[in-house]
Amino acid sequence: MKTGQTTLLVLIIAIALAIRALGIEARPIWYDEAFSLLLSEKGPAGILAGTLSTTGGAAADIHPPAYYFSLWVWINIFGQSVLAARFLSILASLLSIVAGYCLAKDVFNSRVAFLSAALLAIAPFQFHYGQEIRMYSFLTLWLIAAVYAYRKGAATHKTKWWILFAISTALAQYTHNLSVFFLVPLALSPLWKQDWKTLRSVILAGIAAALLYLPWLIHLPNQFMKIQHGYWIEHPGFERIITLLLSFVTNLPLPGGWLLPGLSATLFIVAISLWQTIRFIRDSTTQKLFIRADKALWMLYLAFGPALLLFLISQWRPVYIERGLVASGAIFWIWVAWVLSETRLPKAMLVLTVFAILSGSGIGIYQHLTYQNFPYAPYRVINEHIRERFTPGDVIIHSNKLSMLPALYYSPDLPQTFIADPPGSGTDTLDQATQSALGISAAPDIQFASGKAGRIWLIIFARAIDEYQHEGYATHPHLAWLDQNYHLENIWIFNDIHLHLYSRP
């Protein structure tokens, strides 16, 4: 790489870092992030107990342990602060941009590669999960690395690339079970050109990856049993096509005021990109142009093929979540970069498309930084509010685990408990074995949790209250029981969290 090109790539990475540093410490963590921190701090034995122990034949947690192990090593070096933990994800996200650059350069050229890196730097979907204390930035990194290794292996037939392919594939599987929905379409790519030699290499590398993954592979049946017994994911409908496109361009959720401009920008970008791709294929009169069109179609296939496979499987067993397709979202922007730089888009349309991209990016990044509603909340502030008014004999009860774990992370010294989810329901996702690994235990009901406490601090999401009221109840059952047996002293509202203080009559 020439000096000027290196400088440009470093500048793009610096911009990506600056964007990912926005709100890195100020943004509160939510349940999944707190779970990652609380489980990882338990070390290898606790991580394995929390993910492999079984209750009723199902695994405690549904995710493989690679990210938790990585986070455990990281926090033991750099500390357990939110800033330190999120920087691990940022590091993986920055490396995935470099991997995306390398892939785009190998598939297309330097111009597409630099534009791809720039688009990945500002894409809200990549920004969100490139900052979150979860495994998704690593998932993106390993899957893009697998695509790059596949591409080099298919072109050169050198063993070293198939070794990298096997390692990247295994790491992706150790990071998230949904990586298989990306890897299967990738492995079927040789059928695109009826390249039987490459297909044979893919099969051999796949066997090697399976052997590397075997120590965890034998536990997959128990993990999938957890999903079978009940999980919150529903069968996806065709509306998820729109939510997927919005995720790629603006990220979700979008409030009502931003939804129309976000959707308009998204549909415009997708429509222009599809139209230009079709035009390029139609006008490919030479072998060179046909090859370039074929490469672009391959990127389009990897952007949406995994989503289609995940959608179809989810009609049988629901596992469809947009964040599991974050690597496909990265490939999407490589395709768009090719459209912008290689399809001779008319200048006026180019300006409008760039404006739509920047608008979508701005909307998504702003929304992520300012969003404070469910399941986010100022847990540190809530804890300090309680601490200033806490008296001996008080009990802090969380109506749901979603607020319990973040509050526990910020203030592990406060006596807190939470009400268990209805057994076997779609929200019953925190297994008893995982609770034991975390050192916590759910109360079976509000009466048990209250015990003989003189005062009770109940923390409950407004959304939970609304759901019961929409079903015809006067209020949430936890509040109803407390209203009957205790005296309500005060209510404080922190965004979507309601804090109720009750005392004995």
C-alpha cells in the first residue's frame, strides 16, 4: 500500500474511532451488556457453568463462550469499567473495517475499498454493535475474515488461505451460533460458478473448522433445547424485510418523528443500488464488465442470502434477530460502495444518494446516542437516589431481571432481588444455573420477595405496566399486591423506569 493510501485508511479508522467513542461512558448499559460483564468477571469456571450447566435438559445460556472469555481477559488487564469493556468491542469493530477494506480491495479495487471503509465507519448499525459490550463486533470481524480467506483461497488455491478460512469459521461459531446462517451461504458460493475444486477445498476446510469447533459442537443440542422450551423471539413476518433494511442503513429503533425520513433514505439507497446493479448487468457487453457484475452480485448475495436463510428457518424455529446479521450489514455497504464508484451513477443521483446515506447515518447515530427508553435507563442515578434514602430493613425489588442486572453491576453492595419470569414463558431466559453462576437468585413472586420488610423499593418499567393495562388490568400485578398490603409513599420517574416506595401501614 502506498503512503498516501495508508494515510487515508488511517484517517478513516480515526474517524470511525471518534464516532465509536461518542457516549462510550455516558450511555447507560442495558441488560445484555450487564450480563456480559457480570458473567465474564466470574472467570472461566463461572463462564462455563453459566453457559453449559443444564436445568431440565436445556443449557443455561444460548451463546458460546468465546466473547465472554475474551472480555474476562480484557477486564483483568484494563479494568471492569464501562469505558474499558466497550473499548474491546470498538477494537474489534475497527479491525472489521480494515477487514472490510481488504475484502473490497480484493474483490473490486482500491477506490471501492476506501469508500467501503468510509461507509462502514459511519454506518449506525456497525457503530451501535461496535460499541456495545456484546459479541457482535467480533462476529462481524470473523465472518468478514472468513469471506476474505474464501476469496483468496478460491483465487490462489493456496493451503494457507483455507487454514485461515477454517480458523475464522470456527472463531465465528465460537462467538455466536447464528454465524452458521452466514457461513452456509458462503460455503455454497462455489456452486455460483460450478467451481468444484473450490467446493472441495471448502468442504475440507469446513471439516477442519468443525473439528476445531467440536468441543462446543457437542453442547449445541442442549443450547437449542433452551430455544425450543421457550424464548422471546417470534416467527418473523414479511415486515422484517423493512426492519432489516432500516437496520442496515439507520439502525433501530427510530422514534415516530425520525421513522419517515429514515425509511425514505433507506428505500432510496436500496432502490438506486438495485437499479444501478441491474443496469450494469444489462450493459455488461464485455467479459471484464461481466466479471465485475458477477462480483457485485456475490456481495449482494452475501448481504441478503443469510437473512433469507434465517427468515426461512425461523418459520419453523424462530431465531430471527437483526443484530445476528451485522456482518451481512457490513457486506451491504461494500455492495453500495461498488454502486457509487463503479456503475456511472448520474451526478445528480450520486449527490442524492450520498445525501441519503449521510442523512441515514446522522439519524441513526443521533438516535442511538440520545435514546434513553426501554430497556435503557439511568441505573447509576437510580441507585444513588435509593442509597441516599435507604434505611436498615429496606428491600429493593426489581419487577424484572432487565433492570436488576444493570443496577447490580453499578451497585453490587445494595441488597437487590428480582421477580422470576413465568416458568416456560418466552421471557424465561435466565436459567437457574446461570443465576447460580452470577451469584443471584430470583424470587418466585412479589410476596416472597417482600418478606417482612418495613419498606420496599420497587423498580419497574413503564412498558411492563402498560402491557398489563392494555390487556384490561388496572395495573401491574406486582403493584396491585403492594397497593393491597403496603402504603405507597412516593413515585419517582426516571425515563422509562418507575421507582415506587412502599411502607408498612
